[in-house]
Amino acid sequence: MWVTVYFVSLCVILAGSIHRAEPTYSFYYRAIFVTNGTTTGNATTRGDELANTSQDIIDELTRNETLEFSVASFNATLELILNSIVNPSFSYPVSVYVVYFRFQNSTKTAAEFTNILRMSSIETTINSTAVSAYDFDECRNNQSECSDVSTCTNSDGSYTCTCPNTYADRSTNGISGTTCELPTNHTCSPNQIDCTSYFPYFSDLGINETDLLLGNCSGSLSGDYLTFRGTCNPTITNNDTHLLYSWNLTNVHTSGDVTIGTYVTIPIFCSFLVSGNVSNTYNGSLARPVVFPNDLFVNLGASVVDINVNAFTDSSFTTALSAGSTINTDTDMNFQIGPNSFISENLKTVCETLSSSAADTVSDNIQLISGGCREASTSNNAALLNTLSINTQGTGSQVELGLKAHFHSNSQTTSLNFGIRICLETGGSSCEPDCAPRRRRTVLSFRSRRQIEAVASGSGIFTFVRDPSDVCNRDCGSGACVYDALRREECVCTTHAYKDHTGSCILFIGEAEQKSKTLTDAEEISQNLLIGIGCLLAIIIISIGIWYTMRKKLLKKALQF
């Protein structure tokens, strides 16, 4: 019996001792150590001292078992010593030591290390003075390398710089947003304009050099630069003292032009004294008001149906978005989607899917319509879904939808991705999706089986660009900013994000990491299952052995009597 108990205990210990290998992370991290009172010295004279102090602080954190933090190796460099910092919670005067870490194989991510610093009470001292440790906000304290015009965004242990979409990123030090330049510069003379444009800025937007005109002048490409030279047919206005010459550098050449891709217009101005002398020149600023959609071409038998996506700013569909229209976060957008010519009364148009994503940055999408029906409303997406109206769907040749404009974080453009199908109504069947919650899945699946041969489908993207003056004051993280019915700025999370307590959107674990984690969990379960089965078989064998031995002894005693 004791043998059985011992073996069971051994199995439990073995099962508990097998864990999957925890992931490790290597990263750079800029932290601050803050003490009360001012200090002397600089980063050069006190570098070794603070490196040793940093070692002591990390050692202290790794000894705290509740933090579950360890790191294989790291080095620390004292970068700055400051006597003030943008943090209203500090009592001044203070000494601020900015330390740059390089962690190798840490059990915590940079974000998790930020939380460790925030909640830890550090016993290590500097000059016998208590120390507090925090992530250093380079942006608020003007310690970043960002360009004067770029946006600095603090992150855990670091920061990012982003040039405005009206500037070309000419950074060469491996950190984007450190050198932001206008994509054009020009000089004027009474007889001509010389305009030089940095072409990679335009090519990154998918614009060919042959598409760009300055007035009526084509450009000459040499290396990275596209040069326009000549009179170029300016628009001329005048007052009592000056003549103002103006051109547009653009890839949209006539009013109402429809452009597949990005629409760019850069105003260029030259001002001349009436006497003919050049008085001043102006650099143009970039405006990308709106980008028009691809047509959707749907194969239907032997013919191709051209599906138009037309956008309007009013629900009566009278004021169309056109070249020069500007889109703000509060703009009402209404869409009519359907064939540009009559095809058949039995053919109905259905917007099968609709999702939103950023067009100029990498982002996840926000799903709005699936299977022809509005997505289920949750706290993550309600602010945008509440603005979505599906007026007609599957009842005629045109689908009519309404939606508020919205823009994803760090993006100036939004793409609406439409999935369209043409449905044939026959034998009393209906193309209108039945979106009743209890029957939705069954009915849609049933219709799909009945009409699969009669349905043609296609997809297309409608991209719009926000007005350069439009700003959302909410940091929505992995989400988009939208106005609710009370004109309050709200965040709407993408498919793989959720709202935190501040209302911002946080990404779930990455898909690849999630897949790896799932496989690792499955391996751990399989290991423990095999151990359990092995232990069970061993217990059964031992029990049979014990039973057989005891039975043999009892028989032997019975024969002795």
C-alpha cells in the first residue's frame, strides 16, 4: 500500500514539474530613477556609479518572487541627469537620472516592465536617498529625436515619430519621423516657375510620375526628383500692388475627375510686384480631401455588371462627394451601391460584407456587416454601429447605407471594404437577408444553398481622406475615432482589440503568438495526459501485484491449518 501512495505522489510531482517554456523578450528601455533634492555631476562623471545602481535595482526586482521577473543579461547606460521633469506628482526639487537599458531574454515585455516599475517599492538608494522608477516620457520632456513637425508618441521604454501626411519622411538614422520635409519646393521668376518634387513621396502613395501635372506642365524625373519648369498656365489674380500666380501640383486634372488610388493636390503660389520684381514665394501645403473608389465589376453569365459605389453627404442622396470635398470625423456619409445600368427586375443587389480599415497604415479591420446583416453590437463597436443605417438591402438594384466618417489611430485615411453580390429572385425566394437574431444563421445558410449558382459577387474599396484640420482628441490605440449621437468622441475597437478602462483599444495577443501558444498548450496537455495514463496503468499493475501477493499469503496460511 505504501508503495502505491509513493508512486502516486511521484506521478503528481512529475506532472506538476513539466511546464512549457515561457517566452522571453529582448528590448531597449529608457527609464528614469527619481530622488528628492538636487544633485551634482553629469552623465560622464557618474556613469559607472549609476550603472552599478541600475544593477542593484534590477537584482532587487528579480529577487521579488511576486513579480515573476528575470532577465538573462542586460547593460545600462546613464544618458542624462535632469533637475526637472514634466510630472506634476513630483515634489520639487528632484534629481532625475535617465538610464538606457538593453535587456536580453527577459521574462517580461516592455509594457509589463513598465507596470513592474510603477507598482514596485524600491529599497535601493542613490546617495542614501530613496528612489522611484518610471518609464521616461521622451515626448513630454522634449528629449526625443523627432522632427519639429512630426508627432511624437510615447511607448513603453521608447517612443515613435510620425511625419504629417503632408510631409515626406527623409529620415536616414533608422528612426522614422526625425527628418520631415515638404515634398516640393520652388522658385519663381517673372517668366517661369521651377518646382522640384521629391518623387518617392508620391510613388509611396501609388502615383506615377506621368500622372502628376503642375498646371499644364509635365515633370522630368531625374533620380528621386521630379522637376517642373515653365510658365505652366497659372491662374492669375491681382490687386493694386501684386500679381498672384497659382498652380496645383496634382494627379486630378479636371473637375470631378475620378482617381483610382490616392488623390493629391498641392497648391503652389508665387507673388510678384506689379513692376515685375519677385516679392516673395510660398511653399505649398498638401491637401488630400477625398479618394474615389474602384468600380466593382461582377461577372453575371456572359456579361459583366459594372457596380458603382456613389457617396453622398446627405441621406436624400442629392449632395455627392466629389473632387475637393473634405471629410471630417463628424461627416455623414451615405452610399448608393448598384449597377450603373438596368439589368433585370429579378436581380437584386446585396451588400454582403462591409468592413473598415486604415488605408495608409497597417491596421486590423472593424467588421460592420456580415452575411448581409449588421454585426452584433458590443461595447467595443457600438459607437460606430449605432451610426450605421441599412436603408435598402436585397429589395432592388440599389443598396442604400448610411455611416459616420471615422479615422483609425495614426491614420489620415479610411478604407471601406465592400463585398457585393447580385442575387436572382426565383420561385418566390427573397434576396433580402433575414437578420432576425434567432434565425439568422439558419436562414442565411439555407439561402446560400438555394441560390449559390444564381449569385455573382465582387468586392471593392472606397477610400476617403480626412480634412487636414480635422483632429480627434481621443487616443484610441488599436481602434478608430468616431462621434456618437451627442457629438462626443468615442473609440471603436478593431476585430482583435478590446476596450480598457480608459476607453482606448488594446490589441489581443497576436495571431501568430496565439497559434504558438495554442500549440504549446496542446503539447502540455498531451504530456500531462500521457503521464496520467502511465501513472494509472502503474497503479493498476501495482495493485494487482499487491492483491496477488496478499492472496498467495492467505492461501498459504489456510493450508497450514
